Amino acid sequence: MTIDAIEIRPADEGDLSAFATDPDFGLLPERLDRRAAEKGELLVAREGGVPVGHVYIWDERADEPELRKHLGDTPLIMNLWVQEDRRRRGVGSKLMTKAEDWARERGHLLVALGVLPDNDAAIKLYLGRGYREWEHGEVKTHHDHYIDGDHFETSEICVIFVKKLMPDSS
């Protein structure tokens, strides 16, 4: 596989079944509903027409008070996921680029994300893409779970990273 063989586009209902191995699979229909309400975008990476990864851009004020205070209406990139056999091949980077482009096209100058402090692979990806850890410390966030039609939340502590988005020069 070459990175050029990966297509990124908005997800649709037909894409969802391909992500059954994603631990957050139950969250995806809710993300499609949020997109329909113009509260974000769910992007999918496809290789040869087959979905292999996804990312969600949350385009409304964050739930966490610290994020609302310091980031305002900054969109949050979340739920980046790539099938295990496609990882470390550029799929996640391509999804991140499209998510950043999506935010930039809507006039946002900054984008943010949270990551578990021990997720070294993700942190390496984000630092390599120009994200910087914010100066306000770790944040207690929540993780939504949708399993068999039930919704529940768990708490987690995340490190917050931000990236300035420069206007597209093309």
C-alpha cells in the first residue's frame, strides 16, 4: 500500500460495519448524527474502496471547563483510529491532514486534541505534525461509550495538544 492509494472522505452509514474491531465502534453512529446536526465531521480513510480508519472533528464548545476557558470554540480532533494492520503506514497522518484542512476551511486558526499520557505512538505522531502540549496541564475528560444501545461515560486524564492552523497558501 502507498499513501497515495488512501482516499479520505466523509463517512456514511455503509462505512461503519468495517470498524467492528474499533473499541469505540458504538460511538460512530452518534458521530454521524452529530455531523447531520452540523456539529462536526466524521472522516473515513478508504483503501481500494475498503474503510481502514477514521477520525472525528468535534466542532462545538468542549464539555470540559478548562477547554472551554482556554480554547473557546476551537475544534477538537478525536477518535483517530486505524485498523491494526494499516498502522504506521501514513493512514493516521493523512486522516489528521484532512481533519486539519476541514477545520481551516471553516475559518478556525487553531485545533486541539487530547491523548492519554501513556499513548507514546499517538504523542509521537502529534508532535511530528506540529502539535505542542498546552501550558495548562492535564485535563480530566470523559470517554463516551455506546454498547448495545446503551450510553455511559468513563473518566480519563488527558494531555492536551494544540496546533496553529495557517491559512492554506495554495
